Amino acid sequence: MNLVNWQEKLGLWQSWLLVAFVFFLPISSAAPNLILLVILVLWLVEADFARKWAQMKAHPIFFPMLAFALIYPLSLLWTEDMAWGQHMVERHAIYLLFPLLLTVARREHILYYLSAFVLAMTVSELASYLVWFRLVDIVGIDPLDPAGFLGHWEYNPFLALAIYWMGHSLLFGQPTQWQKWVFGLFIVTMSINMFITGGRIGQIAYFALLLLLFGQFFSSRGQLWRGLSVAVAGLVAIFVLAYSSSDLFQTRVDRAINEVQTHDETKTGSVNARFIYWQNTLAMIAQHPLLGVGIGDFPDDYNAFVGDRVPPETLMGKWGQGTGHNQPHNQYFFELVSFGLLGGLVFVWLFAALIRIALQSQGEWWRLRQAFLLLTLVIMLTDSYLLVQAFSYLFVVMVAMLWTQSDKAEI
């Protein structure tokens, strides 16, 4: 077998390993790292670096993503706490894998990657229900908040994306009769599962993605406003049903409303705490407008800035210290406070490029591009999701495979 055939086989193996990687993302924290290591070894053995470099340069998000990956280690130049700074750079090293993954992902395998993701979420959903009904005990899954194998802040956004994709397959694909029944069943059961877990931003993303899905569907039939009216009515009905039937959902909605209405810097609660983080982080951004405080200094600088005028629970900490919060629960503010105007420009460059391509109705997967981008933009409002391992991996893979320019006709 000649060298070209061996390289083709190695490339194919990497793509199949990427299917496994996507499957394990919502299920295991260790397995994706191990699979990535194997992919990296095969990628290096495959060589053919001239072709890979040409493919990297041709990808429309390559340079913005590279800048986003490098702004973190660059900011060590103006960071005082080097130990924490290096830790944060290591957490962000995921984005340096983007060039590798965009050469591994294959257009003809995108359906396999997406199917692996949905299958993983059905496994997670099954585990969630088994624990919720107290049929089994699974370490790490709380019967009172059964968010699969992830924390609810990750599980619910993942679940929202899986529901959107199955809905998209029903409305825009050509499913067989049995596939229609399977998709319909899991859309219903996953929607119920969405509201027996506590991830509020994931629930908001769920409503946003369903509204987008119905908007896309009715727009394709020239009935956008009529369709959106029907969709809004349906989503309101889902909200009312979830609120009246799920004690956890009702409690967290009521608590959020109460904390918004009674907010001040002397009170605690997750929503109130976010307001405290945001107010003080915005004030810090104004004090460090050009380069920010540096990737390693935010926790200490934040605590020094607020002093003793906030509840101790809302102070920043580091792993093993204090509350464990080490970012302001908002990706946009985190970029600005850490890297100032420089980081803000890099962040805008990345997402402007993503938005520009997502708004183009070309290729087979353009609607899914819009959905994933909307999901990302929404959830970054309440947490720094691009620092969370599972979602960061998902972000890199989805951008690598969906934002590639395609000559295929749209469906």
C-alpha cells in the first residue's frame, strides 16, 4: 500500500475517532481527552502538513480563532499572578486544537458527528430519568437535579441543541416513518427533562432555539410572522405547563424573579450574585480599558476592588479557595476585564466572522450554524462558557465542521 493510501486511511480513522469524541463529550471528562491524544498521534504520523496548512488557511475562522487562542498566553505579559494565569491559559489551550480538528473533520461525516451527539444526549437523558425516578443511583447525578453526567449549567444547553437538531431533522429532513416517531418521542421526553433540571440559561436557550426553528420553517414557506405567532403561543404554553408541573422549575423561576426585584449588594442568591459580579466587573473594565487586568489577576483584583461591601459568598476564589468562582459569569465581560480593548477586538473579530457566515443560507448545514451560534451567544450572557471544558470542546468541533465553506446546494 502506497503512502497516499496510508495517509487516507489515517485521516479516515481520525474522523471516526472524532465521532467517538463527540459521543463522549456529554458523558465523560476523561474519554474525550484520551481520544484527542490518539487523534493527535495519528495526525502527526499522517504528516502531509503542506496540505493541512493550506486547508487551515482556507478556513474562514482560522485566523480569528487563532487570535482568540493566543490572546490568553499573550496577556501573561501584564499578569502578576503567574501561577493562576498559567492555569487559565491551560484551561484555554483547547482552542489551539482548532487547526487540528478542522483538518480532521470531514463534510461527509457531519451527519455521523451530529448523530453521535444526539445519541449521547439520549443516553444522558436515560440516566437522568433513572436517577430521577430513583430506579438506580449514579455517582454525580443528584435525584433533585438530575442533569445527566454534566452540571446543569452544561447539560441543559447540550439538551437544547439536541432537541433543536431532532426538530430540524423532522421539519427539513426526509425521515422515515419510524424516525419521525423516534424523533418526536425524544423531543417530548427531552423537553420534559429540560424542566426537571435546574439550568435556567439552558432553558432560556431551549425557548430561543425552538423559536428560531419555527422561524426558519415558516420563513421557508413564506409565512414567517404567522409562524412566529403560532410558535410564541406554543412556547408560552410549554412554559406554563412546565411551571405548573415542575417544582424545581417553579422554584428557580420564582427565586430568579424575587432576586431581580430585590437586588442589592448585601443579598445572596445566584441571580443576585450575577448582578453583583456584572456591576463590579463593568467598573473594573472602566479602570483598565486598554489591556485589562491580565488573565491571572482577575480574582484577586476583583476582591480588592469590592472589599467588604459584598457578601463573602460573592467574592472570587481559585480552585480549592473561597467560593470557587473565578470569573464574572459573563463571557463578554470576562474578555473585556481580562484583556481590555485588545481582547474585545479579538472577540468581536471571531464572532463577527461566525455571524457573517451563519447569516449566509448556503450549504447543507446553514440552519444548524445559526442555531449553534444563537445558543452560544445566549448562554455566554450568564457564564464564561468558553472556559468550560465540555462546551469549549463542542464549540471548537462545531465551528471546525459547520463553518467550512461548502459548495453544496442548500436544503
